[in-house]
Amino acid sequence: MKIWLALIALMPCFALAEAEKLTEEPVLRVTDQRGIETEEPPVNWVDAGQSVAADQAQAMVEWVDEFFGDPTYDLEKAESFLRLEFENEWDQDDGNDFGATVRGKVQLPKLSKRLDLVFSDSDGDSVDREEKEDEDNISLQYRVREGDRSRFDATMGFSSGHLKPGVRYRNEGELQSARSYRYVQRLQYEDGENFFTIAQGDLYQVFENTDVLRWSNRLKYGGHTQGMEWRTRMSLFQRYKSDTKRPLALNHFFTVAGETQPDSFVKNYSLGTIWRRQVYRDFLFVELEPAINYRRAEYEDERDVAWSFVVRLEIALSRDFSRAGKRDRARDDDSDVD
């Protein structure tokens, strides 16, 4: 092989090496605790690629929480919102049950930029809707402190004529480029004599920025609980038609729930799928939730199989789902550029 042919073949390698040198940041010198100066490796295209992948994975997790209306995510949104749900649940054992639920958060900037009015109301129970059952009818939430990963809130609930002071702590962050966690601990004083605490830990794994696997574990303990009431849930979120105006999302889940006193046993195994999509307008959501349950209410009962099917219509009102709000944000963005 002639020398000039070898040089031509190697030219792309030289060009790539020079391009990497140009894109690398200057060498950063740092001093450790022993006073020894060391060099940190420069940031190159590998680091940039990892950062982009991590941002895309986090964006997918946030999209799932936002699209499905995760209660923990909603509480920390940077604006007021309202979710109104009309739900009809058919259960093989209990028949039909129609109910309406409203929950939301209203910012109170005239009082304090850290203060929110949180409200919820539910007229029904559901095995896999523990978060709604534990919410107060109305409460105040004050953001005491917020960092990059953590947040600490003081709360004051009002329900059934009682004041319910409490605190709430959240910590979340990235474990790896496509893996993250969220931990929430809530402690509240209720009924003038009892404390209860709820702890929930979630692990997220993103697959190719299209699917999200979430493993959620929840513990509740207090004066009115049956020992430690627990629930573990594995959920696979899938997004389809993401390039369209209104994508379709599926949540395939498997849930196991139980209690520890007076006898420790599993109350229910549940397997199902949630089909969720926006219809007609961005703020209108329809959910279909077929599920099969293998349950028993008490330790002495025999376990039986029961099918259930839920149809849910949700109206999500906030600037995110408002066409007028989108126009306002667009004008704000244009004015910032100008």
C-alpha cells in the first residue's frame, strides 16, 4: 500500500482527534482535602452525550408523572392546577359505583410565594387509590426549604372539623443516566390524638426514552391502621404515537397490598392495565382500567377472584392545558427574547 493512500485513510482519524481537542474544555485543576492539586478530566463529547441521554430520560419520567397526574408530582408543580375526575367503577363483587373527585393546588402569592392552598375531595374508596383516601379535604402547604434534590414542607390540614398539622419531606435524584428515585415521607397529627406517617419510595428505569418502569413501595402506620399497611406496585408505562398531537399512554401494573396486624397477610393481588388518552381537547383525558383481583378482606376469609373495570373522565385545568395559556407563554418567551 502506497504512503499517500495510507495518509488519506488516516486523515479522518486526525480530523476527529483535532475536533475533540477543540470541543474539550480546559483542564480543571482542583485541590483536595489534603491540599494536593489534581487535574480533573476535561469534558468531551462522551460526557456531553451522557448528559443529553440523562436529560432525555428525566424528561420522559416527568412526562409520565404529568400525563398520568401523579399526586406527588402535582403537589410540587410551579403553578395552580385543578383535576376534576368523574369515575364509574364496576366490581364483580360490589357492582357499580359512580363518584366524583376534585383535587388541586392554588398558589397564594399575595400571602407568600411559598404558600399553597391544596384541596381534594373523594366520595369513594378504591384498593389502589390509597393516596386519595389519605388526602385532607383542604390544607395549607408551606415550602420551608428546597434544594436541588430535596424539599421540606409544613402542612396544616382541615377535615371533619379537626386541624391536622404535619410535615412532608421529599428527596429525589438521578442514580444513573436512565435510572432515578423519589422518596417522600409524610408525618401528620390527626383526630386530636393520633399520629400517622406515610413513606413512599419509587425507583424509575427508562428504556430507550419510550418506556418507563416504576417500582413503587408504600408504607402507612398510625393509630388507626392495621399495624403496618403496605403496598408494592410494579408499573410499566408505554407511550405510543408520541409524534402526534395527542399520544396514547398505557400503564401495565401488578400490585400487592397487605397489613401486619392483628394478623399479617396479603389482602389483594391485582393485575391490570390503564389506557389513557387526551380527547377533543388537551385538558380532557379518558381512562379505561380493566383489572383482575385475587383478594380477601380479612385473614379468616377465603381468597377469591374478582374482575373490575373503571371508566374515568378527567378535566385537567391549568396553564399547561389551556390554549390561551400557551399563547400567553409564547408571548412571554418572545418578549424575553426581545
